Amino acid sequence: MKTIRRIALGAAAGALLFGSIGTPAALAQDAAAQGALVDLVNPLMGTDSSFRLSYGNTYPAVTVPFGMNSWTPVTADDPGSGWGYTYDGEKINGIKQTHQPSPWMNDYAAFALMAETGPVKVKQADRGSWFSHKAEEARPYSYKVYLADYDVTAEVAPTMRAAQFRFTFPESDDAHILLDGLTGGSMVKVDTANRRITGYVRNNHGGVPDNFHNYFVAEFDRDFTLARTWAGDEAPTNAASREGDHVGAVVSFRTKKGEQVHVRVASSFISPEQALRNLRTEIGDDDFDTTKAKAKAAWEKELSRIRIDDGDKDDARTFYSALYRMLQFPRAFYEEDATGKIVHYSPYDGKVHAGYMFTDNGFWDTWRAVFPFFALMYPDLDSRIMQGLVNTYKEGGWLPEWASPGYRNVMIGSNSANLIADAYINGVRGFDAETLYEAMVKNATTSEGRPTDKKGNVVSAVGREGAEYYNRLGYVPYDVGINENAARALEYATADFSIARLAQALGKEADAKKYAARALNYRKLYDSESGWIRGRNQDGSWATPFNPYKWGDAFTEGNALHYSWAVMQDVHGLIELMGGRDRFVERLDSIFTTPPIFDESYYGQVIHEIREMQIVDMGQYAHGNQPIQHMPYLYDWAGAPWKAQQHVRDIMAKLYSSAPDGYPGDEDNGQTSAWYVFSALGFYPVAPATGEYAIGSPLFRAVTLTMPNGKPLTIEAQNNSAANVYVQSVTLNGKPVTKAYLTHKALSQGGTLTFVMGPQPNKAWASDPAAAPFSLSAPN
């Protein structure tokens, strides 16, 4: 066990996540033989973003798959800014440990390291050094940049809970390395005898108990000529330790030209002793290059589970860059104690418990495609995430909907139900499904007793806001002071469907019928006169005035034209409400042809999601946000799958690339990436807990997936090209596929999935009503 722990965690992959991965030498040899897929990844994809316009809102995360920590350079004057690194930044003022899942959530438990020469500059805005992307190397497993103002090259390579830094200095009598605890509560202590800086940081933006700390240890490979600490913007002094809102430490050296100083850093949410244990376990005696090689091998192992055999390197770069984003969240929030036991600090009750914990995830985004991908490709990981949800429920009393690291008051819905049921229906086991079912039902039953923030306000994003109204009326009323009410009701109906599916699988027949009936509640918000989903008052009257182009109000970051398709569980029923298949197809078409007019009055400004819809020339289709991303696949239910094929390929071609502006909107914890990854493979999970994937149009001529059972699934697309986007026929292991969907059960067994592609639609393929994917109200 010690050998496995040292190799797996030291390699930063973590056998506890993925299973044993072999020796570092073997991993490096395999990576070289396979062509280093990880070097196709561009971590800068999505970094050309701002508050006003998002092309991803990402940062170049130097990490390992699902690492507890990531590291990122900081270009903002304030390292605490949500937009810590942007592609148009001119200066770097540090490389920080980050846990940020989104700039809108901001960071927590962050601290930064920076190298300087000459007079010490501690203020973040003052110490920044000019840099160029031409002298910057961003990889998933390492980052390197030339800090021109100091003639220093800074590098970092990660493990799961630790990292190694390498700073190459010029000749200088005043070479310095700073450790900045950032604003929000920190402590530093310099131990010159052991060449060490220890301390903690407490910065956060909510969702933590009062005793929250991130403890760190930084060990240097050479003696200091001078060691100082500082508080705020004061000049450093010889005090060995500091504690306050914003403190830091600076250690100094005399260096020759090209001389390197190495720093080994680790952290823990449990204790200072655990931070040191993480350092010893994950890095030990490894040098910088070994840590870097292990991190590279960890990424290569995961990326190579999907191998593309296609000549288009640009599409491959986009694919693997997207896959890299998918394999970062949710973040592991557990550690290994002195006995080898898995333990975690709970961001829900502030205690240390046995077992798994994961965090930094918004289920409003990721239930749609990220978690279905885990169920298909990483069932063991998915099982551990479910175990973590069991622990969350036991320690906090409620399921999380947006955890960072604990309950955060962001977004709507009770979408935890969808990913739990989807996992179980698709065969994920090893977790307490009965306890999670109890938690799902609690969400659906009451809004009382939910957690509160430090000001005593209810965290309304937990559970179901307006649950009592919904259970009595079948919808959340527009006129009772609950915002985004129609969107909430639609999402509750989908969650009810997931509860029904899990209830049925667990033998709870009465519950299954009850929640299946509630899953049809979307019908109560369909206005036949306007033809759209619409807000409704408590007395049953429609909310007026009604403008289908109005963003927000009854909806969440969208309008009626976006949310009217959010009936994943019963597309057949929606088709009937809209007047049949032909009329439904016309309505789908209209989304792409209606000009991108909008009403932003609810927000009082044009939010970035609106602008992203407006500028891409796709009508009202707003792929930059999650509510409508599944919509192109709905043609599969209406007898026009060729239109799904055309639109899916168009979206991939126009809205995605591996460039810094390579996303169409917020990347959001892997969800916008997961849409691309699934779509590039040729199918997409529209409805949760059905075990089905709607067929689209595969992007590559050949892809091989190594399934969890070790069997290969080869996806061939004969005659595929940028012009040949239409499916002519499909076979699976030589047998014709005449339905517009594939099943999880069939794909998970491996084999050969063959598409024959062409330049014109085959309107006969999978167009019969019986070929449509699952719908709750469709005839059996």
C-alpha cells in the first residue's frame, strides 16, 4: 500500500481516483509511445475573457486530474479577483494556489508565490513583471514564464495536494521569493533552520465554517541570506511570524547567473501536520523534473482513454483541451492520514470525518453532460463522488447544488437528483443509494430548515425554493416574490423525473408513480396562445405583460425561447403541446432564424450571456449558456435527425477552438466542454436517468475509447469531412442502428460503432416516431 500511495499520489493521478497507474518510468514511456496527447492541450483556451464578454472565463490551471489544488499565474493587480489571469494581461505578479471553479464564484484558500530581484516589492500592483506569451509555456502539467523585469524564469509542476517550483535567477545579491497570504485572514512563520515557511490562509467568499483554514508548508533547497515578514502594504521586517488580514513572507538569496532555487509546497484543509504529510507523501525526494514527468503521465493516462485517429490536428487540439477541462472538477477535497485512511475536513460541519468529499461544482451546469460522461467512462470515480454526496448530506443535512467548498447561494433547481439517479440507472454502485434517495425526497418535500449564511439568511440555492407552492400548484408562482420561478418549476419537474426513475429502480413503486406524475408539471406553464413556457400567477392567470425575448424575470439567464425546450424528460409531450412533429420542427428552426433581439431590463444591463448570443449570428440560439445546449438534439424526437446533425456540426465548427477565445461563453466546470466532447463522438445525453444518448454527427473519422471494463469502443465515421456531416446509416458491431439514439448498456460493452456519412441528408434514417429516444408520455 505504501508503494501504491507513493507512486499514485506522487504521480498526482491518485490511485484512489483512477486505480493503480504503474511506475513513473513506465508511464513516461507509454506517454512517449502514444504521442503525448497532453501536449495537444492548450490551457489558455478560454482565457481571453472579461466581465463583459466570456470566451470561457477560464484560467491556465496547472493541476492533475481532479486535484485538490490547482496553480495559475496571476495577471490581475488583485490576485483575489475572479479574473486572476486574462490573456490580455501584461504583467504577472505571482503564481497562486487556486480552487476557483468560476470567476463568478471567485477563489478560496488561495496564496501566491513570486520571485523578484532588487528592492523587495510586496504590493501586488507594484511587484508585477512584464511578460510575453512568446516566453510563456502553459501545459496542464507545468507552467513556465519569463519575468522580464527581474530576469527570472518561474516554473511550477503539480501533484494532487502539492507542487514544486523552480526559479532560475540572474546574478544578484538581492534575489527574493515572496509568499503572499492574500487578503482574507492569513498567518506566516519563517523557520530559517529548516528553510521553511509555514502558515495558513482563510480567504473565501462564503460556504465555509468558522474554523476553515488552508494550512501550507513551503520548503526551500538552500539557506536564506535574509528572512522577513510583512503585513498589508508595510515594508517587511525581521519578525519571524505575522498574523492578520493580509500577511506574507519574503526570503532572500545571493545567486549566480542561471542559479536555481527550488521550493516544495503542499497544503491541507485538516492541519499543519497533514500539510507536511502531503508534502512528504506526494513529493518526497522527487526533483522538479520528476514531479513534472509524473504529472504529465497522469494526464496522458486519462486523455489516452480516448484516442483520435484523424488528420485534423486543430479539432484534436480543441477536443483534448476540452477534455482537460472536464477532468478538473469536481475537485477532490479529501486527504490521506498517517494510517493511510481517507479523511476529509467537512466544509459543512467543520469537523474531520472518514471518507470521500468532492467540491467546486455547480450541478445546474454539470448534471447535463459532465456527470453522464463520468457514468460512462469513470464509474468508479462517480461512485466516490456519490459517496461524497452521502457524506455531505450526513454532515450538512442537505445535498449541495453549488459547492465551493460548502453550500453557496448560486443558481436554481435541485439538480443533484439528476446526477444521482443517472449514476444509479447507468450501473454505478458502491454508494448508499437509499440515503441519497432520502436526501432527494427531502429536497422535493420541504423548503424548511435549509442552511443559512453567516448573516442568518437562508441559502435558497439549497433544496427547492418555493417547494410548497410547487407541490400544491404544480409550479412556482410568478407573483409570490420568488424570482426565476418558471425556470425553477421546469427544473423541479426534471428532478422529479429523476426521483421517479431512482424510486422505480429501488422498488418504491408508489413513489415512482407520484414523482412521474409531477414530472409532467411543465405542462402547467405552457401557454398555448403564445406557444411558449411562461410565468404563471398563484391564481392561475398568466403573468403579464409577457415578452418572450425578456431575459431573466421568470427565467434564469435566458428567455422563454430558451427555456421552452427544457423538458428533457418528455420531449414527446412537448411536441404534442406545440402542435405535432412538423410544427415542432418549425419552432426549433425558428430559434436559429429569429434575429437575436432581446430585452435586458430585468438585469438593468446587457449581461455577458446576452451579448454572447447576439454576436455569433445564430439567431436566438444561446449556446454560451446551459439551458439550451441540448436543444439541437431535440430534432431526433421529431423525425428530423438530419437537422440535429447539421446544427451540431455547425456549432462545433463556429463556436469552439483551442484558442484563447475558444469557447462560446462560460466554460462552467466542464459542461460546455462536455457538450463538445460528447458531440464530437457523435452522441449526447439529453435526458437524465434514461441510459440513452441522442445521435448527432461525429466529428472525427475514427476514435477509440477504452471503456471502464478495458474493452475498446471504436467509433468510425466513413467518408467523414467538413462537408459530409449527414448520417446515412449506423451500425453497432455490424448490426443496423435504426433508432435516433444509442444506449449506455450497449456502448459500455465496447465494440465498433460505424457511421456512414454523406453530403446530403438521409431523411429516411431514424425518422419514424418509433425511432425517437425515450419520453415519459410516449406510447410504449
